[in-house]
Amino acid sequence: MQNSINHIEYLVVGHVTRDKIEGGYKPGGTVTYAGQIANALGYKTGVLTSAREDYDLREIMAGLEVRKIPAPEDAVFSNIYDENNRVQILHNRANDIMAADVPEAWMTADIVHLGPLTNEVDPNMIDLFPNSLIGLTPQGWMRRWGDDGRIYATSFPAEERLLRTATATVLSEEDLLDDGMLERYIEWSNILVVTENFAGCTVYSNGNRVQVPAPKIELLEPTGAGDIFAAAFFVGLHRSDIDPVRAAEFANHVAAHSVTKYSLAEKVVAWREVKFE
């Protein structure tokens, strides 16, 4: 699995993480959840990440092609939930992932998902994929942290260029600093989706604003829902010939049912249990 360079259909880039939980750690990160849901949706998926050499990814990345950039530390987070809010603490960070790290065979992927967590993804990477549907989950570029590791939202230097270049951008309402940032992102984005927890999401495209409600579900475990939504949305865009509202309806369905399960393996196939109308 390590350093594979076979052709892929869905490429996701960012740090795989160790998320602190009571009594130990569990794997996390956009690449983990988005990679497995893209695979479950039928796309041959590649993951470009960075972690310690001894972080064994064979189980959590089963079925995926993986290229891992060795690092002295893994990306380690704590996620603290308070009702509908989340506080994140960054304990350690893996290495940056540069444009030069992308295998040439992966530059023809149908879908490219840039999903940084700690400002680790080189913004210049976006220029490598002129024929791909490019999706951004930019929250990792929109983060700052102090000595205590607590993460706060911020703007980032390359935001306008990245949003204008990408096919679609997905972020949470919690990632936005203010209404002015939202207005700028709407102006710059070809398609912008703002997720709104249990309310679903709002899609901004071609001057239109459409609120897309989420299915009503019983929440068991919310980790990874945003990343699962994003990957399902990008797949939905690709399959629907760029119909963002239809893609958002599908992504809401997939993400909502993921939070009714506990394990990664269950989360990425939970959507199959309930027919998408």
C-alpha cells in the first residue's frame, strides 16, 4: 500500500491524525473519513498524507492507495464536544505535504480533494490538476493556534486564489469569522457549501442561495461527519454533471446516517441502509 503510484479516481490530501480519546487514540483526519467514503461510493481512492513511519495505516486505509510522507511526529488532536459545538486542541503536527510530493500518475484523478488540517497542504498543489474536479475543505488553512494548542478560526493568504480555482468549496459555519468573510467566499467561489449541523447546508452557486435540509436522525457519534459530507458532495457533483443542490441532498443523506454509527467502518456504509430519494 505504501508509495503506490497506480491510477486513481479520487485523491484526498492532508494529515491522517491520532485523535485522543479516553484510554488512548483513534484514527482521524479528513483523509481517513473522506478516503473511505469515496471508496465506499465506488471510486478508486488515493491518499497523500504525512505521519510517523511506525503509524500503521493498513487497517484504517484498507482498500486505498496510500503515499505517506515520513514525519517525526503524527498530527494529534483532542476534540471536545459541548452540545453542538466543538473545541479542538492540536498537540503535535506531522510534516507539510508539497506539490512535488504528488505522484504524476495521480494528477489525472477525476476528483481531487484538498483537505488540510494544520496548514500542511501546499496551496500550489491546486495547479497540478487542470482536468480534475477540485474540491476544497479549507478549514486546515483557516486555523491558528497558540502555545496551548487550542484552535481558532482565521483567514489565510491564498484564500481568494484557491476558492476561485476550485470547482467547489465546503466549510462549516463554525469556520467563518464573520458575515464579511462569508460574503467574500460567496463572491470568490464557483460553488460554496456551508454546512449547518443538524439544519443541513446552504448552497451558493451562480448567484443562487438554496438551503438544503438534512434528514432527521438520532445522533450517536458525530466525528467525521463534515469530511464524509464533503467527499459525498464532491462525488455527487461528479456524478450529477455539477448539480450542486442534488449533490448536497445526497451528501446530507450520507453524512446524516454516518452519525448514527460509532466505528469508521460502519459510518462509511450507513447510508446504504436507508434509500436516498
